Amino acid sequence: MMISGRLLAVMRKEFIHIIRDPRSLVLIFLWPVIMVLLYGTAITFDIKEIRIGVLDFDHSRVSRELLRDLTASDYFRISGYLDKRSEIDDGFLKGRFTAVLVIPAGFEKQKALNTGRIQLIVDGSNSNTATVVIQYFKSFCMLHQWESGVAVSAPLSLHPRVWYNPDLKSAHFIVPGLIAVILMMICAQLTSITLAREWETGTFEQILVSPVLPHEIILGKLAPYLLLSLSVSVVTLAFSVAVFKVPFRGSLLLLLVLSIVYIYASLSIGVLISTRARTQQVALLASQILTLLPSFLLSGFIFPVLYMPLVLKAVTYLVPARYYLVIIRGIMLKGVGPGDLAQPCLLLVLFGTFLIAFSIHRFKTVLEKAPWAG
Amino acid sequence: MEVQIQNLSRAFGTFRALDQVNLDIRQGESLSLIGPDGAGKTTLLRILCGLLRPDSGKCLIAGKDVLGDQRFLKSLIGYMPQRFSLYPDLTVSENLRFFADLFQVSASDRAARTKRLLAFSGLGPFLKRKAADLSGGMKQKLALSCTLIHTPAILFLDEPTTGVDPVSRREFWNILEDLHMQGVTLLVTTPYMDEAGRCDRVALLNRGRILATEAPGRFSGFFGGLLFELRCEALFRAVKALRSDEKFDSVQGFGDRIHVAGRGSETGLVSRIRSVLAREKIQVESLSRIPAGIEDVFVDLIRRQDS
Amino acid sequence: MSPPAGRLQGGYSVVVEDLSRSFGDFCAVDRISFQVKDGEIFGFLGANGAGKTTTIRMLCGLILPTSGRGLVEGLDIGKEAEEIRKIIGYMSQKFSLYEDLTVSENLEFFGGLYGLSHAQVTRKVKESATAADLEAFSGRRTREIPLGLKQRLALTCAVMHNPHVLFLDEPTAGVDPISRRDFWALIHELASGGTTVFVTTHYMDEAEYCNRLAVMHKGRIAASGSPKSLKNRYQKGSIEEMFIGLVGRERTADDD
């Protein structure tokens, strides 16, 4: 494919469209920053001040020591004392406690004989929170050399979760993932909409009677958005490092180069959509369906790919964010070098090239609808 | 023959937009295509431009099938769609440049052509204005200029003057006439009958079929019956009264006049018209027999095909 | 659904005095004054961008005037826009119909906007001069019906609530001659029923159908009067010649 004057003409025109619409441009840059800010603070797996109800049958010095240690930590707060076991259920239902600590009678004596047992009953209705609470309490017991036994009020499967670690700030883990998710969405939306808009305004009809070829239209539209998306990713990255103090251990240059590859793959999703979508509304909806949930759920952003059922695991190979997550987390958090990232990079290039080639092949230069159908 | 349309048919679902259409346009000829909405005019132009596939039949431009060599075809034709199809956020000069680039107009030709297009379109002072901010007439002239940037030999224009004021309309047609003089072949659709009359030939399309193709001056031959022009007071009341009389085939308001068509003897029809109006106490200013114009034939042929 | 009792002033349905509207530096409408008599068909002519649509929008209470005064059925366009909207009908060149709704769904919807019941809508449609066509196409999507019918449907929707004044902004743009005549027959039907019709058009044959005309040019009223008196005054055989003489001459002197 040669770079023709027509390809350059489409590119130049597309650039003008972008700069002529400063309001959209501001939104394109602002949106990812806002998303990172919101999600970076909201989706946090760090829980503080877990509300604990206390059912103390022992009323001993040791039990008071235990409770003092518990409140001394940032993680727990005693939000009420119970008299009977029957009150536990009510406390959970009313949402007064996240967990209830039961100290049996004779605890002090048994403690002296090293057979002391306490019980933590956790509200399992939110399994994520429950898991975190249990883990926190275990660490607390180990730290203070209290022995603990654990029971939960609702069926709860206890998976060891890689994201749990009291020392690791979850923002560090989430923000790079968010950048991957946001980029994929923005890229797909931008490209799918720009072509749909030409269908909507009727400008496509005028272009199609010129000698311009499908690949010139598609690549001409791709290039400006590649550049735009790259700038968006740089801004978002800088913001994340500045605000969330996300560490940056690897090479910035390597990350930028691989980001271009990722953006290329994500833009290709938009191109694929635009070969079919005839209105901006359809384009927007399609790109959201194809990017939002997959990048959130099937990329390893929230749920590790490792623990997914086989079928879903297979689907993740079709989600570019999956590869970019490996890249961005690897470079930022671990400082991984180029050698280890060759495979995800290669897969992204393959993904994008296949979709674009397919789209060019399927590109319709013939109108199918009746004139009055718009 | 520059443009040949042979047995062309195209349906959308069960609707037959074009039904066995045959039409030839000679090199350098201007032909206007008129017809009611949904007659198939836009469909025909789109097929000619290679934008839509026909179900059967074929179109030849300069002897070559329009479904064949696209590159050759596209360099030969210019097409201006019905909807304004330029980029509203681009300026006049950016739009012109974009289309010059798409058609790969050489740098040497470009300056001269742009200058000429700006001269006749009068867009010179507005080069830096966004297309969205142009008036309706100016938009159409810009669209035409973009269509002409590669000096096409054949021009397809789909209702280029719809929504344009009478002054701009006249200016636009003067430009088309200049192009015609330069030898460009023109195929124009229009809802304005006076515009149709400015072409070498007029083709009337209804329900996907060509009902007549003739020079404007000879259209009266298609008219079945006698036609009278009436000037009187209370135009619409007169139209209503005359329409309720079955003797007349058609009664149409034409601005400040009424055209009444009927069959039989001239004197019989005249006295009938007068008596109907007398009954309504409407004063007749003038009443005379006239040759049918394009619009009269248009109304007459369509009424006859539809009934 | 009875509109406020007539506060008409001397039989005028629309009274405009020194009305102006600017957009930034651009003065779209520049101190215009005119009156429209009750029940007449008033044609508003002008080149693209002359200020016709801006004037109509002000009269419908969609935008506020920069200065001057306008009364529609005695109601002030600056202060009583809401009251005005209850007694006027408006149809723009874009028709403003819902293309994905059927013909009858559109009628129901617009009737509903004015608080008409299903039975009232049905009766209103039956009474309309296009009843036969509307009923034949009632189940069809509006997108699929012929343009001429679409236009008559839009008109039927606009007069569903028996407006006192009907504003039509280029209602016949791009419509074929037969449909245009059908449409104008409807307009005359409405006018003879007492509705005041305020209409803009680029078809000069249609201008001849109006009782009175005003020609707008660059935000000002360049001429007004009955078609006949205008032709006499400017010594032209048709309104088109008159218009081109009036607007075209000035225009070649400067820009658009």
C-alpha cells in the first residue's frame, strides 16, 4: 500500500475535524483523567475501619487487651457491644456490623493454657469485603499472636486473591489497568464515530464518487486518531503518576512504543464497527459493548485471567487490554524489559492488522438503502 | 452516445424504484429529469455514479459499463448529491483542497482551476469561512465547485437548487449554462419546472418509468386535450368550484392564474368555465386557450398514469 | 382547549413593531414592522439568510427579540411565550416528524402534546382534508411514506389543536409541483376556516397564492403589499421578476 496524495488528503481533513471541535477535544482529554480519578479512589480494595461488633462472654483482662489491640489498628473499629448471640443476625441485617467478634467465657484461662479460641463471624453478603476482613483479621491475630478461627455467616468460597496484600496500595495496581481500559474504549469510540458521522451527514456519498480507495479512507482516518490517543495516554499516565504516586520502574520509551501498538489494536476495533454502523448512535453503542465489559472483566483488570473458566480464558485472547495490562503493569510496577513483552506486543500487532485488513476487505463502497431512507 | 441507460431496474424490497428505464444522453447535451417524489430520480443518479447496483439492465458511460472500471468512471463524472455533502467544519478553501487532493489534481492545474471556480461561484471573498456558515445558495455553489474541481465531462446534479432563493437559483443556472456551453454533459433533477425548461431535453419519470423525453418546446404534444389560462378573483374558490365540475380533466393554480384542461370543443369549454364562475359570482379577468407547458404535461401524464 | 379570549387589536393577528434580533455582531433582523390580518395568508419572502427564520422563531416564542415588540393574537412574544405556544401551530422545513413512528403514532403523539384524547385525534384526522391518505398509510412508518404525504402529515400534526395562527417555514422545499398544489389547497382550506397563515417560501408561484407579501432583505423589510400591488409598483409581470429585481440588484453590489 503506497502512501498516496488521497491518503494524505483524508488524514489532513481528519486533523482539521479534530482541531475544529475544541469542546470534544477537551472532553477526550478530560474524560480519562476523571475516570482515573474516580475509579482510582472508588475501586479500592483497601478497607479501613471495619465495623466490628463485640460479643464478650469472658469480660476478662485478656479480652479487654484483645479489644484494645483491635481498636489500636487503623483497620478495625468497634461499633457496638452485643449481649446475646441472637443479636448478631439483626446487627448484620441492619448493616451495623461487617463482622462480629465472639469471645467465649473462660477465654482468659484457656489463653493461659494456650488453647484460647475466639470466633469472628463475617457478613458474607459482599464476598470481596468478607474476604478482605478475614485476611485482615488473620494478619492482625498473627501480629498480636492471637490464635484465630474463622466462620462466615453466608456460604463463601475462599480463594486466595493475588490482589490482597495489606502492604500494596490497590491504586497502584488499579490505575495502570484503568489506563488500559480507558484507552481501549476511547480508541474504539473515536474511530467508529468518525466514519459513522460521514454516513450521517451524507459526505460519504460525495467521497465515494471520487477515486479514493477503501484503504485510503480507513488508514487516513486511523493515523490522526493514533496520534490523538497517544497524547491522551501520555496525559493520563502523567496524571496517574503525579496524583496516585504510581511507581514507574521501567522504561518510559518502551511503554510509549508499546502503547502505540496497543492503540493501533484498539483503533482497529472501531474501524471494524464503522464498516457496518451507519449512525453515530449505533457506532457508540457497538463500541461500548465491544470494549467496556471485555476490557473490565476479561482483561485481568479485576479478575485474574488465571482463575477464569476455560471458555472465558479463551475469549480473553481477543481482548487487546489483556496484553496491554501485562505490558503496562509489567513496565510500571516491575520494570520489565522488552524481551519479556515481545509476545503480547506481537499479538497486539497481529490483532490490529487482522481487523484492519478484514475491514478494508469488507468495506462497502455501495449504498444499499433507498434514497428516502436517509 | 455519452450516457446510455438500458432496461434499468432496481427495487427496494417490494418497491420498484426503477422499472425498465431506457434513456440516452448525447455528448454535450443537457437533460433535466423531473418527476414526483419517490419517482426514482435519485436512485437513477446513484446507479449512474456506481453508488448503487441495479437489479437488471445496465448503464454505459462513454461506452463503458459503470460497474466496470471505477477509476476511469470516477475521473469522468462529477456528482452532486441532494443533501449538502461537504464538511461543515471545514472552510471553503479546505473543502476545495480536500476534493482536489482526492482527485489528485496536479499542482499546476490546481491554481488555475481554483481561481476559475472561485470567479464564477463568487466564493472568492469567503475562502476562510466555514462551509456551515455559508448561506444556502453559497453552499450549493461550493458543492458544485468541489464537484467540478477535476473538470468532469459529465455532471450529475440531484436537486441542486432545492431550498435556494430565486436569485441564487438563477445565478446557479447561469453557471450550469456556462458549463453546458463548454461542452459538459449535464443530467439534472429538479422540482422547478422553469429550470427544467432551460435544458436541451426534459425527461419525465413517474413510478420508476420514463413517461416522456422531449425538448421543452415540444412538450405540448404530449398533452391530451385543450388547455385554458384563466385570470380571475378569488383564485382558490375558483379552483374549488371548477374542480367540482366533472367536465374538466384538471384545474391547477399557476401563481396568479388558473390552468383548466378539458376535452371537446373550445367554445363549449369556454362557456362552461364562464358559467361555473358566474354561478360562484367570481369575476373573470381573462380567459384564453394556451399551449401546454412542461408543468401542464407533467400533471396530465402523471394523472393519467396514476389513474 | 380554548385559547385565551381574543385580545386582538383591530383585527390583526400578528403585530410587529421595530423588532430586532442580533447574534453577536450580526444583526439578523433589523427593526422590522408589519401587521398580519386575522385570517389572511401572509407570505414572507427573502433570500437565504435574510432573517425570515429568525423572525418566525421570535414570533413563536422560541427565541427572544433583542429589542422591539411583537404581539401574536394580542400576546407579547417577549413575556407570554408560553401562552403563545398554546394558540399557534408551527411547521418547519424539516417537518419534525418521528421517522421511526408510524403515521398514526405521530398523530397520536402530537395530539397528546396538546392534551387531545385518542377520540379527539381520530375525529381531527377524519375532518382533515388528507383523511383518506392518512388513513391508507396509518400503519406505515413515517420514513417510508412519500414526501408529499409526509408534508401533509406534518401539517395535520401542526394544526391538531386548532391554532389561531399557523407558522410555516419553507414547508414545500424540494416537493414536486403536484404535492405543492395539494399542500396549498390545504393552506387555503385552513385560512378560509379562519386560521391566520404565516408562510415562507422560495417558490414564487406560491407567493402569488398569498393575500399579502413582505419581502425581507438583509434583516429589513424591503417591500410589502398584495402580490398584485407589488407587481404594479415595480412594473413586473410576476413576483419572481419583482423579487429578483428587488433582491438581486442590491446583492450584486456587495456580498451575500
